[in-house]
Amino acid sequence: MVALAAACCLLTSCTSEAPVPAPVSSARPTPTTPPPTGLDGLVATGGIGVELLLATSPPTVFDADSGVRGILPGVPGGQRTVSVLRVGHTPVVLTAQTCQQSSCDPAEVYVYLGLSNPRSLGKAVSAAPGADGTSVWLIREDGPDLCRLEHVALTGTSFGRGTVASCHTLVRVETSHGLLITVGSGTAETVDVLIDPATGRTVQQSPRILAAAGDRLVLGGLTDLTVLDLRSGARKPVALPVPAPNPYVLPSRDGDVAAVDFGTPSFPGTGTQTRDLWLLNLRDGSWQQAPSMPYSTENLKHSGLDWTEAGDLVIDDGAVAAWHPGEPAWRLGKAKLAPAQQAAGVATS
């Protein structure tokens, strides 16, 4: 009974092995002129072998070397808000009518099955990959201000009815240590919590948990990050190489490293968008700057990052490029993204 009460209280808001680079001890000085435009790299003569599902409306299947393979059939198009996430090796699509924050309907959730009609998982307010790579956690809406947390296999099978949850709970990702959620999403009182989804017990809580990866959490701070080892409880402060708190953090599939994007929508004194990607070694807290960084881009809010199974970091920004930590330059796909196709994407395998 105590565990069940804790679960309801929390959810309803009752309140790739990389080379070891040299550590960075302090932030670098802010440059005074914008960086060069566009990602620099070499077109790979043999191709880069990356296929993405892009969050266009409807979603586009894009091969980095040959171009568009097709539009995902059976998914609504038009003026819609679309997002994609990867669950194990499988992309999942969320698509909803464009709306005001106060009157948004739940998104329709689809499982990618190649260039055939996807499998529908119904509607959800938010969705997160399950730790097993074959399921998702969904916040379902059962009525006005009445939601629940449900665990659903990608086959469509539900693992039980679920538990009561606030409609302002955002599910993010599950690891072997628990489910990362944001409580009070879209409100002034937001907090990030790692919970045991079976009981609702709080494993860890912080004003800003930027990422969960394997046995570690990455916590945000004003002047640094903290890598928290969930096995030992040890906390390792990590100085930021760029003075930009709470950057976007994307752990690799093996959870040993994370891509950290210090992108800014306005370079100091200008309206120029810039991207600056670094690699954070989650084991020792050291940094490695990716090649061709920083650079100016017009696609900061309409591009995506993902990791491949082989441990390559992939970015779609005008073209699709791949980089394996330790390589001297990005490998560029032969195909270019048309403006209508430029959107965040995830690898299809």
C-alpha cells in the first residue's frame, strides 16, 4: 500500500568504446566572430550506409547515399507536429495536429515496419523507449485531466492497465535502473525523476536530469555537469568546455559516451545559429570536440542526432554525415536533404 501511494503521488505531481581524450579543465573563451557555415567533411566514395526516418509530415524514409526512399504510408500528413524516437532498432513516430499548448490532443503513435503501413499503438501524450528495446512507456489520456502510465510492447500487447499519472508527466527513457520522467512538464514547477515504474519509488531526483545512460545519469548545472554513477552513488563534476548550461545530451547505444550539443540559436551579437558538438566520456568525464566544430547552420531546430549500432554519431543538417569517435573528419552521404525534408531523424536499424 505504501508503494502504491508513492507511485500515485509521484506520477500525479503531488508536489561504443571511444578513445580517451584529454580532459578539459575550464570553459574556452567565447569567440568574437561567427564560425564557418555548414558542416565540413568528405563525401564517402563507398557511401556511409545510413538510413533515417525523418520527422516530416508524413515521415520520410531517407537514404544518406541515394536520397528519398519513400513516404511512410498510413500516417496522417498536413499541418502536424511530428517527432520520432528509436526503441532499440525500431523507430516510433508520434504525430499530432498542430495546436496551442493548452488545447493539444494526444499524438497518434506508430511503430515503423519499413515502407509498409506502420503498426498503430493508439494515442499518447508522450512516449519513451523501454529498456528492453522492444517496448514503450506511454502516458495515455483517458479523459480531461485524467491520464495513466502504460507499458506497451511494440507488437501492441499491453503489460497491464497501468497506473494513474498526471497528464503533465513526460516520459523520457527507461534504463535498467528505472524510468526517467519529467514531472510537471510545461508548468513552472518542473522536476526530473528516475522512478521504479513498478512501484513509483523515487530512485533519483534532480531539477535537471539531462540524460540517463546505462548505470549513469547526467545532471545539469549552471557551470558544469555532474555524472552520477547509480551503482556506487559517486558524483563526478565535469567542467563545461563551452559556457552553455543544460545542453542537449545524447548517450551512445552502449552508454559509455554521450554526444553533447552546445548549439545556440543566436551567436553573440548576431542572429546566427551555431552548433558545437562535443563527446563526453561518461566513465572519466573527459571531452573530445567533434571535427568541424563549431559551425553556422540554419537548421538548428530542424535537424537531428542519433547513434548507429556501429558506434557512429550521425547528424542530418543539409546532408547526412557520420563520424566515429577518433576519426579526423565527418563522412558525408552523397544525397542532399531538400528544405522540405530537413527534420530530426533516427536510424531505421
